[in-house]
Amino acid sequence: MSMFCFQCQETAKGTGCTIKGVCGKTADVSNLQDLLIYVLRGIAIHSLQARELGIVRQDVDKFVMESLFATITNANFDNASFVARVREGLALRESLKQDILEAGGVLPANLHDSATWTSDSAVEFDQKAAQVGILATENEDVRSLRELIIYGLKGMAAYAEHAFALGYDDNSIFAFMMKGLAATTDDTLSADQLVALVLETGKYGVDVMALLDKANTTTYGHPELTKVNIGVRNNPAILISGHDLKDLEELLIQTEGTGVDVYTHGEMLPAHYYPAFKKYDHFVGNYGNAWWKQDKEFDSFNGAILLTTNCLVPPKDSYKNRLFTTSVVGYEGVKHIPAREEGKTKDFSAIVELAKTLPAPTEIETGEIVGGFAHNQIFAVADKVVEAVKSGALKRFFVMAGCDGRMKSRDYYTEFAKAIPKDTVILTAGCAKYKYNKLDLGDIGGIPRVLDAGQCNDSYSLAVVALKLKEIFGLDDVNKLPISYNIAWHEQKAVIVLLALLYLGVKDIHLGPTLPGFLSPNVVKVLVENFGIAGINTVEDDIKLFMGA
């Protein structure tokens, strides 16, 4: 076994990748990611003590946030960047120790090894990584709960980073990241205490999604009903993928008047729903589908491509020289656009200049898709929705948020969308939408039967809508609403969304296409007994179950 990783839905055999990641990451990169998490645990231990002394270091908080994000599935495959992060983390940890001592603090005598181990040797990094990976926790239930917390923190960090880029942060979220990381080193915590921490992770998941919602909507306006073009024009172009709206804004400004068009791909599609971006005539539309089709769609796009966040698939040679990464994304041999300097914008001139020399995109489809149904837009038509429910014209909502992926079994979600009764509506967010957002499913009294709230973090909107409907209908329990949850997951952002829903009291969530490999049988049992978590079966059987037939 040269590595061990089971953080994503596609993990080998549903149990763990041991030679190379299904995602494409090498054993070396996987092991360095494990070591980086170990270093972050040590930083967290000292950060908690520092906070008790009134010492809050934003550089430390930012490093922990970005490093957690860098280890998310399909974000960074670059060995050198992780070696550099481990070194930076060790240096920050030692400077934090000095701050504690200078403030009169006394370091505990029996600190966890993650808070004391140090080295500057890449060879020793590899040796240490082999000792501190996931399987270093021998008890499979403790391991399962610890990893559930860690993966929730990774998703939380991703959302916190997007908000941070727009100038929004929350010290309590950073403090909890430290608490959660440090707790995964504490062998005295019982299973019940770890379960409680899992739910507390969900609480801060709600908080971070609310923060990002505020950051996005304050900066760019509330998403609104929008028809998005999926065809192309005959101009050179840049394709932008990922989630970072700040990067998109700066790219649009820097391409204005250059003759270069900009298209979105994957999770960047919902950017079209924000009013602030509609003023750019060269912001043409969305090209292609979910992340996993990029190996074909990046080829046919012909132009330059920018990955702002996950999901990156190891690139083919045919377009690798047209690909750029930025932020925490990285791949060896791919050009990387550095972080913006304080008070300045990112410099996208290299990608713009390359785009000018490349041919226009090859058209792969035509038409429009509709979206923009975040909480503000749905509240604008709340009367119509409530009346449809009361009259019986709208019998049930299906929350089908989450992720798309490569597995053939995910065709289930397309067939499910086609088969549900015509008097039901799908509420979606995240790239799971690509399984059905181009189907003609019609409407109910003018209400489209697929209501897309936006990116995966906009699952927050769906929760806000559910809580508002609970209030409107005078119910004492969100689970009494005619809403069923059939969620597809792939990576760690979906994990924090799941934990947030559990914290809000949502029960009977169906999760697929498979349950996470990192959940031990006993942890699954706890989730089933306390929250009604279940997997998926056949489309026909699941619809009968959801509709109470």
C-alpha cells in the first residue's frame, strides 16, 4: 500500500485508493496531503492556546484555510506546492509558539507530536507522511468520525476562502476550524463526543454558507431568473471553471474591449445569475457540462482555460498548454497565475494574450438553460409557490443538490428526474444539476420544474427556502414539509452541506450513488438510527418511497 485515501465518492472499490488516486493524484501527492493535514493539526493546537491569550493571527488562519482547501478532491496535484506548504506550515507553527511564550504563556508538557515534530528535508517529509496518514488511527469508528470532521472542515475552508476573497470573514469560523483539527488528535474523546463535534461542524457549515451568501449577494446582487446561452460566437475566448466569482470579475474587466469572449464551465455556470455580471457583453454563456467531461470539452473549446478552484482533471497534452490554474489549484507543468497582491487585482494578462492567438470555440450544443432560483428569487414568487402547494398542483419538492461524477450509476439521477410525477419540482444546486438541467421537464403554473439555486454552497438557499416554507405553513418541524432529499455527493464540499442539513434537523436524506467509504459500519448505523440517512435503490422504488405510495 503506497497511499491511502477514501475522501471522495469514486474511491477505489468504495473502500480506498492505495496505489494511485482515482482522481489522478499520485501516491507522493496523497501522502504529502496527509502530512500537511498533520501539520495543520499541530498549528491548530497552538492556535487554540494563542487565542486564549488574545493572540489571533490572520496569516495563520488564512494558511490553514487555504491548505485545507488545497487538499480537497481534484484541486491540486502538484508535489512541489505541498512540500512548500508543509515548510510554510512548520514555520508558522514555530512563530505561533514564540508568540505564546512572549505573551507569558507556558507550552503544555505533553504536546501531541503534530505540535512538535519538525524537519526541513523532503526525504523526511516522505518518511513522516507514511506514519501519519489516515490509517494511523487504528480504531475504525474513531477514524471514521475524525475523517468526517476533517472532510467537513475541508468543505468549510473552501467556502470560507471564497468569502475571504471578497473581504468577508468570521473569526468564529476560523476558531472552529482550529478546534476541529485539534480534536482529531485527542485520544480521550469518546465516540459520543466526536458525534457531537460532527454536528457542531454542521453548525459552522451553516454559518460559513450564510457568510458566503452574504459576500456574494452584497458584492454582485441577488441571483435572478436568467436564461443562459449554451451556444458559441465566432471570437477567441477564455473558459473559466471553478467557483471563484472574484477571479471571474477581474477576468471580465481585463478582457473587456480585447475581442476575447468569456464562457463559464461546470460550477461557474451560476455566475450568469448575478446582476453585476450582466453588463459585460463579452460574457457569452456556458460551455459544456460538469467537471468530469472537461477532458473532451476543454479540447473542443479551442481557447484558453482558467481553473479557479476544483474540479481539475489531470489535463491531456492536447490542451495542457492552454490551461492556467490559480489560487489553491495546481498541476505540475501547468501555468499558474499568482495570488493577487494586497490592494491589487490578479494579473490575467498572460491568459488574455494567449487567448487572442487561439481559434474560436467549436459549438457542441445550442439553446438556453434557466437558473437563478436562490432564496431571494424564490421568495419573490413565494405566493405562487404556496398557492400551488395549497391547491395540490404542486405535491412535492425534491432537493437534488450536490455533485456530478463519472460513474455510470449516476445516470440514476437523470432517470429519477424524468420519472418523478409531473406535479413535483426539483430544487438543485451544485454540479449535480447537469444530470437534468437540459431536459424539458416543463413547469407547474409558470413555476419551472427545475429550480437551480446556483453553486454547491447555494444549497444554503435551499435550506433557507425550506425553513421559510415551514414558517409560512405554520409547521413545528421542517421534516413535515412535502420535501424529499435525494442528494448526490462527490467531494468534501458536499460533506459540509450534508452536515449542515443534519445540524438544521433535516432527516431521511438519501445519499448516493454510494454511501461514503470513510463511514464505518457503526458510524453508518448511528446516522441511520438518529437521522434516517439512507442510500439509493432503483428509481421506481425510491419514487414510491418518497411519494408514500
